[in-house]
Amino acid sequence: MAGRVAGKLALITGAAQGLGAAQAQALAREGARVLLTDINAALVAETAAAINADHGAGTAFALAHDVTSAADWDRAIACAAEQLGGLSVLVNNAGIGVRGTIETCTLDEWRRGFAVNVESVFLGCQAALPLLRDHQPGSIINISSIAGLIASDVMPGYNASKAAVWMLTKSVALHCARRGWDIRCNSVHPSFVDTPILDGIGSNAGLAKDVVLGKLARQIPLGRIGTPREIADGVVYLASDESRFMTGAELKLDGGISAM
């Protein structure tokens, strides 16, 4: 089914690598033009260039973007208007882990986690809505986590921030629906996915990556961790008109872990 998002204009945050890069690549492959943003300016430019090499010049654009900055969000939306000609899809993908238990997590770590994981989504939705209204049907896709639905004793900051994204998504969805706008807002909840974040987990614990992957896979009913492409496929569905009747919902891409 080629061209599932043909003509869509998408902004993806945290798109230099990992999940965000896979989402941008999948959307471009299915016909969208994409603006990739990331705090890592050099790497996001490389990712956009690779997409253009595959799909033609003018498919992808890159922008350095601190998602915790309201001014940077204004700049990103202005860039979408200028480079893409508008915006019909917003993917709030940027996020970070938050270390520590309730006893060891510092207030600075907690606040940084909420700034990147939650405030960025608030700022993004708020800044993007005027442009999305001009290019309906629109879709906002907020990348939460299965950790926003299932708690752990070792990551209260991450649990709480991703749960906040889940509930914020529903509020934005209802806001748009009750104003009669054809703008959907849904959240995506992956479990463990093979991204560079897992490299950091292994190095911090002094474990080889394959050992870390094996430990994580044993927690998932399907017996393996996810791939960035599998999460990106869910984003393509939510960005496409195939999901026109889906809003305020959560898409769990977790290998069955939330069914236990």
C-alpha cells in the first residue's frame, strides 16, 4: 500500500536517530514530506539528507530544535510553514529516560524529565494547532511509552512523565473534537525497542548489548524486543486517513506485556 500518507506534511521531533529517524523515513516512504527536528543539528541534517537521497530532493528538511523552548517551537512551526508549505501531522517523539527510584531520583532529574517528555508535548501541540487547523485533516501523534501505563519501582520519573503524555493526549483530542476540527490526537506506547538508548543501558550496567536485549526480551510475551520500523508503522497508520475515526486513544506496541 504505497502512498498511504501522500501529500501529508509532517514534523517529527527527536528525529536524528532511533525511533524518530525511523518514523521520518517511514512517513517519507509512504509519500509525506517531512521536517526532522532534533537538538543534535549535525546528526538530524545527516538523517534528512539520507531520506532525500532515497526519495528525492525536497522530501526532507532538518532543523536544530530544543523542544523545551517555546521560542524554538515557534521557529519550528515557522520552518514547517516555509519549507513544507504547512503542517498536517505532528509527531511529538523527543524524549529522555529519567533515572532513579523515589529515593535516588534528584529533583533536577525529575524536572528535566518532565521538561523534555511532557512540556515539549504541551508546547508542540499549542504551537502547531493554528497551522494544523489550516491543513485538515490533521493528526497529532504523541510518543508515550508502555511505562506510562505500567508502573515500575525503579523509574517513577519516567513512569509519571509518560503517563502525563498519555492523559495530555486525551485532553488535546477532546479539545479539537469539541471545536469541530478534523484534528485527531493519539498516543503510542512502545515497550522495549532496539534503539541507541539500549546501548547506554548496557554500558551503564557494564553489560554487553546482546545480554541486555536478552534480559529485556524475556519480559515480553512475544519473546523479543521491538524494532524502530515496527513503531514507525504504527505512526504511519495514525498519520494516515485510515485512522480518521481514532482520537484520544492509545496504541500499545508492546509485544503483549500490558496484557499480563
